[in-house]
Amino acid sequence: MNNILTRNDSKPAIAAIETFNGTWPFRARYSQAPGFKMHFIDEGAGSETLLLLHGEPTWGYLFRNLISVWANHFRVVVPDHMGFGKSATPADRTYWLQDHIDNLEKLVVEQQLHKITLVMHDFGGPVGMGLAARHPDRIERIVSINAPVPFGHHDLPDRLAANVEHSPWFQWILKAESDGILEQVLGQLDYNMLSTLKLNGFLRHAVITNTWIRAYSAPFPSPEQAAGAIGWAKGIALGKHRFEQPTEEAIAMIRSLPAFCIWGAQDQTLGADHFIPLFTQLFPDAPVRIFPQASHYSPEDVPDEIATLVLDFLNKSRV
């Protein structure tokens, strides 16, 4: 990763007070526990915590319409991964999956989070399940929203490979790395964010406003600040990501938890046929809700429906 960066820029790309015209009204908080300035929000209250984990190349903004609903009933903590959102982008770090798991673990321990419901999207799934493998005793429920839930699955490599064959995003990553342009293109996310999000997939074009584009583009004002998005894609191309391997005890503990899967059926980045079976193998009796008219960024396509469904699941599964 060091060849991606040319300067030691560890400052967050977005000012703490930035609300994007009131669409992100949440107070910014920061932790230094992971060794850099990691942004998170902490809304609502209660003994149970919803831990919302975003993926590529988004940040907590993806969950903005869900946070306000769920924070009326639960404590909601939403971190931005290193190199994303309002978190810093240190130049001396790598941005592989295992790094994001390490960072999340340090935040969770520092903030003393227990009774956690993991709400995961995209690569937030492998990050969250990595946390679950290390600290299964802290996890209360699992919610996958277009998020893989790798947890010691023997068929994971085959499913990943099969998905690549049908995914325009993953095919682009491999070709761009082979052609030597991956860093160049993703280093311009301040300019091409809309096309990147569209390639991954969303259908509700009514969400597209200047404010919306600015909110998603703002974390990446320069190639140096795009190291998080570049690193995740490059890690795929180079095989650098390492999935956390749970113990048999951890598998038994997590398998016994309430779980819920929501998937936008038109997701071409993470195909339902390839990744919903990971969920059903781990949670064979758990509900799965598929939205035919939603794609990869389902929290943008059907936010009200997701907010209501998950809240109903949370209330029904309360002990």
C-alpha cells in the first residue's frame, strides 16, 4: 500500500461538523484506540447496541435513514472504517480485511460494547463476522444487508470465485489491476463516485442530488485520501484479505443467535445465489427477505422497508 501514497496524511477528509445540508445530523465522535483518528457516531441509548458496518466505497452515511429510526429504541454505534467517511487515512497502514477487523475490535473494546447486534453491509459483513469470531460473547444478533457472513465456511473460496464470474465490479477490479489503472481510477473517486456506486448497484435514482453525491465523494478529495477504497479493491486483486477463522466454540455460539438476512435481488456485485447460502448454512432457521426491486445498496433503494423490518426483528428477538 505504501506505493499508493505520497504523503503522510492522517487527517480525516471531512470536517467533524459537516452535516451535508442536514442529511447527516449526528454528532461526530473519534477514537484513537486503533492507532488513528477513527470516526464513529453513538446515538440513542440502552443496554443493547446496534453496530452498523458499511462497505466499499461508502461510509456511515449509507445508514442515515435507518439510524434515526433505530436510535429511538436502541443504542446505535456507526463507525467509519479506516480510510472512509470521517475517519483518517494514515499513509503508513495497510487496508486489508484483517486490518479493518483489528481496528473494529479495538474500538469495541475501548467503548465497552456488549450485547451487540451486528448490522452489516458489503465488506462490513466479513469485518463484523471477524469481530464475532474473536468475541462471540459480545454478539447478540446478526443482521446481514447484502453482506456476506463468512464464518468458517468450507465452500467460501468456491463461492467467491463463482461470484467474480458474474460481477461487473469484481471483473473491473481484476482487469484494472492487470492494466495498472486501479489506483488511478479509484484515486479519482471525488470525480467518478456516482459511476462507481452505479456499477455496484442502486436503483432509486430519486436519491441522487448534489448533496448526496457530495456526501459520498467528500471522503476522497485526493488520491492519497482514497487509500481505503483503493486498498479494499487492491486486496481483492492481490489476494491480501484474510478471513478470520472462528473456533468450533465460536461457531456454535454464533449459530445459536437470532439472525436476519435482507438482500436486494438485483445486486450484481454480491450475487444472492452465491452469498445467501452462506447465511442459510450458518443460520438454517433464520428469516431471509429478498427485495426484487432493490440492488446492492439496498439501504438506498428501500430504506423505510429495511428500517421497519429490522426493528420488528429486533423487538421480536429481545430476551
